[in-house]
Amino acid sequence: MIAGVAVGPSTIRGLLEGEDVLRTAAAMRALGVEIQRDGALWRVWGRGVGGLVEPSQVLDMGNSGTAARLLIGMLATHPFASFFTGDESLCRRPMARVIEPLSRIGASFLARTGGRLPLGLKGAVQPVPIRYELPVASAQVKSSILLAGLNTPGITCVVEPEPTRDHTELMLRHFGATLEIETLASGGRSVGIVGQPELAGRDVVVPGDISSAAFLLVAALLVPGSSLVIRNVGLNPHRTGILDTLLEMGARIEIRDRRVEAGEPVADLAVEASRLKGVLVPAKRVPSMVDEFPILAIAAAHAEGPTRMEGLAELRVKESDRLGAVTAGLEACGVPVESGHDWMVVTGRGTAPQGGGHIETHSDHRIAMSFLILGLVAEKPVTIDDSSFIPTSFPGFVELMSGIGAPIAAAS
């Protein structure tokens, strides 16, 4: 997206070619951006800030809430109409959290009840900068507002109650934007962007996603005798909550060859099978690992003693109600679990869980992958109702896992 509003060519290496990213590329092409793929190398010729053109078709974002919210923000300050839709799961997810601040900037919306897709957007003709305090810490909402601020005169500012992942800020700076970032006495953060810069095309090397690496980490920790090195993993400090938690649980994980790629810290992770113990995961850690709780619950099911996770309300409005889906899946596999509106306690016995459950994934890729990992170590096989949507975020997951010794196969 950012390369699409820069001036000149950008090259991108290491791109995760999952369905979410491919949908985003298709949407940017519909907005007039030239994008070419040459093997693993992607080239983008940007149109400059404010230079996107009115799309002639509905922008279908598939399953990606991130792509939808961020692109809605970017187009909120382009003076034309655009229309968004997605799959059944995305059309259930609330967009009101971005509609409200973007309306203050000057955009207008027509959406289904609850601010849900399909959604029509008329971008602001004369956008105005705002200072917006997030009611709930959300990197997606923050990024949406910052991308709207790119084409808004003056300084557009977002105040977050606690720091969230800052990939957008780092990438904007990499392309030449000016940001004003301040840590507040409350522990939160103020992020301001100076509008209407001239961004320049850049070369980008994308590090491996720690959310994807987490499935490999937990699999290697739980399967006896395992030893695995996962290379080129992004270790942005606002994303390493899962790593911190696993280390607290007793995981044997060594961080090797620390380096920086396009402003992002990167390293290799060497992991060995470990005996884990239950821990408390406080609510303040949620922003740094919000997508990793399903796979953490699988680790907790194998650990000794209770693992309590707090502040999980955001999991209710992800691709599925992940808190409810994880609770139901663990119960089906004989794992003691309790949960409420925003908390969950998983009590492991320090050995392999019972397993044997048939898991309803609710078309959620992370639920599907998490319970396949549980099946690797359960006493009885675990099956899931559908795996077709796993490529949304992790193309080649089953093939990769099979290649390192995980017996994942279609149920007969």
C-alpha cells in the first residue's frame, strides 16, 4: 500500500504470498498502481500521495481485516467513491472503529448495521487533520488513521492507551514520511504524521512473520526430541509477546544472529523440545501477541498446571470468536479449560492432552492450524472441519509441516 503512493519504483523481497497479500495487490492494481511479480521479487510503481484513481470495481478484501481497515483509511482522503466487500467472515467483522475517526477527517460511509461490509466510501474532498484517542489499543485502527493522514494537510495524530505494533510507522519512515512519536506519562503513545509528504520508492526485505513462526515454535516445543531452526523471523518488540510468554513457560529458545532489515529487527530462532509450565499472561501483553493466543492455548494444554490469559475481549471480534472457538476445541479434546468474556484458563497435565476432537474452525485459519498442532502430540488424532482457508495467512503450511516430520493428512 505504501509503495503504491510513493513516487517511483519499489522492490519487495520476502513477501508472504498468502491470500491476504494477493487480495491487497489486486486492490492496489484496481486503484491504478502498476505491480509486477518476477518470481520471488515484486516491483511496484507508485502514483504518489493522493494519486490513486477511482476503482471501476468493488474491492474484495477476502478474509483480511487488516487489508480492509488500512485501505479504507488510505482511500478516506481520496476524493472519489469506492466500495468494499469480503468473505463471509470479514463481512461479520466490525468496521465502525475506523468509520468513526475517518468520518471526523471528512470521509462519508454507507455500511450495514454495525458498520459491517459491504461498505461504500466517499473520500474527503478537503480532509482535515484530527487528534484521535483510541478507545481500545488497536494497531489496525491506528494504521488506518495514519494512512488517511498521508493525504491530509497538517499533522494527523493518534493517541493509543498502550503501545501497539509499529510496523506502519517504521515502513512510513522508511519511505520518507515524517512522524512525531511521543511516549506519554500514562504509558501510552502519541503518533503524529505530517501530511502530504513526497514518499520515494524504496527496496524492502520483509522479515518472516512471528505469528506464522509461532506454529513451528510450539510444534517443536511439544513434540519430544524436536530441534528446529527458524530463520529470518521478525522480532519487532511490539510483536514478541508470544516469545516472552513461551520463555517464561520454560521454552528452550535461542535467539541467533540479530540484525535489522528495512528498520525491523530480525533474528533466527533455534528451538528444542521443552517441558513447559503454566504461567499468568497479563492483559498488558495482549497487543504484542493478539493473534497468537490460539496457538499459546495449545502450548498451555501440554504444560504443567494452569495458564491464565487475561484481557482477551479483542479475540471475540477476529476472523471468528477465537476465544469461544478455542474453548470449544479444547473441551472437545479433553483439556480442562474455563473462559469468560475476556479471560481463559487452560490447565495442562504436563503430558500429551487426550485429543480425539473434531474441531469446528469457523473458517478461521489460526484456529485450524492451532488444532492441527495439538493433534501432533495428542493421545488420539485431532481433525478439523476445513483447511481450505489456511493459505489466507500461511500458504504451504501443511506441506511445510509434513516436510519437518508432522503427520498432517486429509481425513479418510
